Amino acid sequence: MDQSVAIQETLERGENCIIAVQCDVLFDNIVESRLLGLVESAKEHAIFTYTHRRMAITADDVSLEDIIPISLDFAVVEVSSPEELAVVGGDTRVRLSYQEEELELRLPFGSHSRLFLSEVNRAWSDVCKSPDQVPQFEWISKYHKATRGQGVVKQALAPLGTTLTKLKQHSKTERSSDKKGTLEWEKVSNSGTQKSRVYSSSESQGIFSREDRDDLVRSSSHTPANKAQILAMPQFGLRDNLIKCELLKNDNLYTYLEDFSFFLGTYNVNGQTPKESLHPWLSCTLNPPDIYCVGFQELDLSKEAFFFNDTPKELEWTKAVSEALHPDAKYALVKLVRLVGIMLIFYVKKEHAEFISDVEAETVGTGIMGRMGNKGAVAIRFRFHNSDICVVNSHLAAHIEEYERRNQDYKDICSRLQFRQLDSTQPPLTIMKHDVILWIGDLNYRITDLEVDNVKELISKKDFETLHNYDQLKRQIDEEAVFVGFVEGEIDFQPTYKYDTGSDKWDTSEKCRVPAWCDRILWRGKNIKQQHYQSHMALKTSDHKPVSSLLVTGIKRVNTEAYKKTFEEIVRNIDKMENECIPSVTLAKREFHFQDVKFMQHQAETLSIINDGQVPCQFEFIQKPNEPTYCKPWLTANPPKGFIAQGASVDIDLEVFVNRSTAPELNSGKEQIEDILVLHLERGKDYFISVTGNYLPSCYGTSIHSLCQLREPIRDMPQGTLRELVSDPMCRSGTVSLKYLFSSQGCLTGHSMAEKSGDENAAKSEKPLDIPKELWMMVDHLFRNAIKQEDIFQQPGLRSEFAEIRDCLDTGMPDSLPGSNHSVAEALLLFLDALPEPVVPFSFYQQCLESCSNASQCEKVISMLPQCHQNVFNYLAAFLRELLKNSASNRLDVNILATIFASLLLKSPMKQDLAEKRKTQEFFHHFLTQGSS
């Protein structure tokens, strides 16, 4: 997941986050997570460090802590010990230093971390090339005030504060020990600058002891003898890309198949801790598997895990797994990845470790607003010998009727989960771009069209074939709605959900859920045979039963002699090419028009490029003069750069997507769907591509003030009117008395909207609406229909239904909102999130923080808001209090609502740290518990 977007939202115009990486900061015996961003402004670079509470998706998720200028006083060295360097899946430890301060970090293993360090070194090298031009870093100074006196940014040129101060004493101690155990490694070149890599022999800060380290993956050096690395070496030049392309195209000339066994396991543990050995599940095979891929769901159901992605149960279950692996072999932990309660662990036999390479891990949340990680997927991709393998562990939407939402989750995971490649000229790898895909998890598909007694009768007869015909997943696969090209083995075990915890009895609760095969294992690829597919009834910790499958997979291995021969033949053919040939391409189309672009509705057109020249070529979309990126923020070219062999072609997706950041100026007409892309060929000419379109204005991304002036649907308003409304800063709407907001029948009774009152004279008056009619429609719908809806504001809706709701709000047709209650609830959250100025304007944010502990002061702050903002705040608070009156049915509590809505209604102009987030929740908490007048 690209977290640079969250950092970019915190920056000023003209400042660009080149790349971001999540890491751990190490000091004393404490490990804290941070987000690093390499930021560029006016050809000067600095590393921004942020605290964050979960996977950073928006600026609300991060808070600026330190700024490290990249100047002649800056240095970065790798301090991993030789033991840590030998771990294929091991993380990388580096030390950043600036003047007299040092910061030690642990970066996750993978090409993304390597790319981050490469970009940092490139920025540092640029400084070294011009030692007489001393960077001034004047653009950094404005962030001093933003940190509100935390001591983070001391001076513009010496900004390292609290984090480095914590490290100072520790680093002095470590330096003395380093003198005993540090060895100097090889000299490596980076952009023509020689720099030493220094490896410390100090102990790792990981969760494993030194003895446990012996079980980790050992890697041989990067030599041709290391066959797993033959096609994985970083190659970036045109010639290298051509060689790699030809090798991949002709791999049948130098590879052969060899069978390896993959043990796949999935277990929804229902938030429990390990209470019994996992040996019956993980060691159920006669012979030890070559590879283990073990997935968990609902690892931790606590609110802390949900909102802060932090849980002690990760270590507990990891330990339980390591103790239950097959006793007849020694295994090495290659990688662990977790998103809230979804965890995937990857082990390999020690003798196969040297053939594992290109290990990457990614996560994607599909919870409400596409952010929350209570549902979603984690994945690990790796190369084993010469085969590319991707393992996905997912937890899809719950509830028997939500199969369409599960289908949407699956499609979201496939499109959004991408692995960055080491070769930056290549586009990210999607799940489907692998030789073998192994998909496990709680997919949550249920059994339908049968009564619970009929289901249990078929189970008692072991008539699983008949029962399987009523399985939602089977039906969706048969309809090719999901998992196209995937295979699932025959199911000859009873459903794995739902049991009374601690027993083998079916659910005896009041809901008495229909048994279902929620927990599944599927695969896609060639030369795969399933040896077993079974559940494990012996484990009783959870209300699910674990499932396992053993797959024997044909993996491509390299014949060294044949590879050498093929490689030499390819090089000879390339040498025959004329170096003087200038690359040229033909574009199938140079003008693209996007019709009726809407808020959060993806559109794409295909740009086909044909290499009709005499040589291969590399292309890249380049920046135009005085522009920070190659395209407008609502436009993306995928891939933005790449390689085309002679006579080949490539399709580039030109994608338009308007989000909360780009909608306001498009709504007002200040920006248009217009851009020119410059396609550059290396050693060739530039091509210009025109992108135009028309944007349909939306209430999403339009201010509260503007919407209160609009009695007609926004689509019916002239562009000039919308532009005038945006330029008018005053909000003149009248106050709303809360006692009239909700009648006993559930309708809004004291509202002044002409559309609802039927007063023709009011329709002609200049008096604005008290609150936006679009907001009223959503809240009134939820009040009438969803006041007792289980998991309201916690379960996502359908994207297709959101599109219908948005169009209804923007056009006024139909009169009532379509879609499920969950879709309307999510549409409301998206509406609040997209407001250019939040419900509590930015200028009042500091006052909210200062008054959070005093209820009367909180109410005083709200009374000072512009009237239309005050009306909206009080209206929403009153609605949420009505929800809380029905908490026994909807399962909401004050803390959940305060957490969700405080982040939308009270936004910081400079983004929040964790302490501020808690204060905003405390502020909003007052209005949910005692109300306001």
C-alpha cells in the first residue's frame, strides 16, 4: 500500500513526497513504529518522520514528528549484523545521522525498502556533487510551529528533536560495543559515489532469541551459483531489461519441473488466545511439507487492535505455530504480515531457504470507507527457484445475505493489492501476475436456500455433495463472478462454522446460525495436485474449525548449463543490433475524452503503444516545466514507465478518479478535466497526449456553506453560480432547535427547507437552508430505517449502491435513497470526509483541544461556529444520541461513535498526533453522552 499519499496531504504546494516507508525506530529496549517520507522541495531533500496509529491511508492517520535535512552533515549506513544479513526475510537496520545526532531504524525486508534507501542515497549524492551550493532548507522552518512546541524541530538546519534525543545516550553506549564487533564490508557504488556499508554485530531487536535466529532463513551470496537470484538481480538499463525479457520468454529452454509440497492452513480464532496445541492441524501429514503458509483471521477483536493495529496475540499465535510444525524437519520463518486480525506466516524447510528470493508483503483493508482493516487481506509473494508464487489470506464481509459484498471485497483485493518491483521501470505486480496463486482464509460464503434443520440432516448423512450445491461460493464461481481460473478441491468434511466455543456442537445461541463452509482454500496455476483437503475437529478454541490442504506443486528449477547457453545466445543476438538506431513508436490514439466523470467513479481508457522501430525502447511519462508531477492529481497512467521489445506493444491504462482532494476545485469549476501528458522515449523523441473530459458537480467535495445556499440539486446549477458560492465566505443560515429535529414518527419536523414544507414563497426567498438537504436525506433515511441496524457504521456498503446514492443526492432523483442501510451509512461518512472545510472549521480546532476536558467549554466552542456548521454539528450529535438509545440492537457504543465521527468532524489543519486524536474523541464524547442545547 502506497503510504506516500498520506504524507503528501500534509505538505504544502511545491513539496513532493517521493517515496514513503514504514519502519521501526530502535532505542534502548523500546521499538516504536514510524512512517518515513523522502520529501523534495526546490531540489532540496529531507526525511520527514511521522507517528501513526495504523496503516497510513490519509493525512488524518499521521502526525509529523521529526525532519532530517539531507545535507553534507547527513549520512546513512547499514548496521545489520552478518547474522541478520543472512536472513532472506529479515529486516534491514540502518543508522541515519545528522550533525551529532543519530537515529537507528529497522526497515522491512523487500524491494520497497531498498528503493527508499536508493532514493535517499541519490538525494545525498546530488548534494555531494555540488559541495559549494549549501542547501538552505528555508521551506522546513514553517513546520516548526506546526509541531506546537514539542521540541521536534529545533532549528531549520538542526531539526532533530525528541526521537534523536532519546537515541543519543543509547547510541553512545552502542558505539563502544560496535568497536569490538563491527566489521567493514565491501565498497558499493551509488550514483558514482563510493560509500561504505558498515555492519554491526549487535543483537537484533526482534522477537526471537539468538537461539531462535538459528532457525531463520540463511541465504548464499549473490553469485550465479545462487539459482534463485539469476533472474532477480536488480537490472535497470535498456540492455539489461531486454536480456531479462528474453530470458523470461525462453525459460522453457533452461528450466525443468520439480515437485514440492505446500501446506496451507486457515483458522478464524474468534479473538481467542491459544489454549491447545496446534499439532493436530499443522502436523497432520505423514511427511514434513517443504513450505508452510498459515493464515489466521480475527486474531484480536478488541477495539485497540481495530483502531491502532496493535495486539499481543500476534506473538502468542506465532509461538503456537512454530511449536506445532512437523517435528521431522527444521523450518525457517521467512515472513510474517498482519493487518489488525488477519495474519499470514510463511515458513520454509531450511534446506530450501537459499532458493527463496524477492520476498514482499502487502496488505489491503476493505472495511468501511475502504480503510478499516477488520476485513481485507494480507499477502506474501516470493520467488522459489524460478517460479513466482503469491499467497493471499483474506477475511471477507460477514452475514449470510452479503455475498455481493464478499464479491466486491474479492475484486477490491485483486485490484488494490500490488507488490512493488525492484526494477522501478516495471509496474507493480498484481496478485494475478504470478505463476502460482494460493488463496486461503475466512471467505464467509454461506449455505442458502435451505433451512437449518435440512442442512444439519444432510451433514448427519455426510451428503456433502448435495449440500455443496447450496454453497454461495460454488454458485458465485459457477457464475464466474469471483475466483475465475481458481480451483478448489472436493469438500468431504462437514462445515467449519459455527460451533459453540470449546465444543463440537453447532451454534446453540439465539441466532442459531446455519452451518457453513466459511473457511476455504483455493489455488490457481499449472502442475498443482491436491493431496488432502480437510477440517480439524480436534481443535475447539474457536467457533470455527481450522482447515488445511496439502498441494504438491511443480516448481521451475534452473539447469545452470542450459541457462548459461541461453544467456550467451541472447547476448550475441543483442550485440548484432545497430546501436545507432533511434527508437520509435506508434500511438494508436493521442486524444482521450472522459465523458461525465463523477466523484469516486473510476474511468479508464487504453493507450496502445506499438514499437515499430528497429530496437527495443524504454518509455516514461515525464514532468512538464514547473509542474511537480507528470499529470494532474485526478489522472494516472498505469504503468507510468516501462520497456517495449522490438515489434511488441504495450497497453497503458489512463485512469481518471476524482476523490476528496480533487473534487472541491472541480465542483467549483476552478479546475477542469484537462491535461497534456508527455511520453518520453529514452534516446528518442517525445509524444504528446491530450486528456480532456467533463466533470459532473457533486455534493461530495462541496462545502456546507455552498450546499446550504442550494435549494435545487447541484447538477441543475450553472457552473458560474457554484463558483460564486465558493468565493462567498459567509454562512447565513438560521439556527435549528434540536427539540424539533426528530419526531416520534422519525421525520425531521422543524426544518425550513422549502422542498419539505411545500411553501412556495419560501422557495423563492433568499433564506438559506439550515443544513444541506443532502445531509438531511441520508440522516433521515438512517433514522427511519437503520436505528436498530446491527453493525451500522461498522460494516461497509456496496460500491454500486454508493454510486446510486450519490447520483440521487446530486440529481434529486429518485425521491428516496436507494441501497442498503450500510451503503447509506457509508455514503454519509464519505460525505463528511469529503467536505473541504470540516464541520468544525479548521480555525476552531485548537480551541476544541483546549476545552476537551470541560463539557461547558466544549458547548461554548460549538456555539461560536458559523451557523450552518453549528446546525450540522448539533444535528449529527442528536442523531447519534438516538442511535445510542438503541445500542442493544445496533451494537454501537459511545467510544465507537466518538472514534469514527470525531476524525471526520474535527480535523486538524496540520494533521493530528495520537494525543490529539484522543482529545478530539473526548471532545465529541461530551455531545454523545449529555447533549447540547
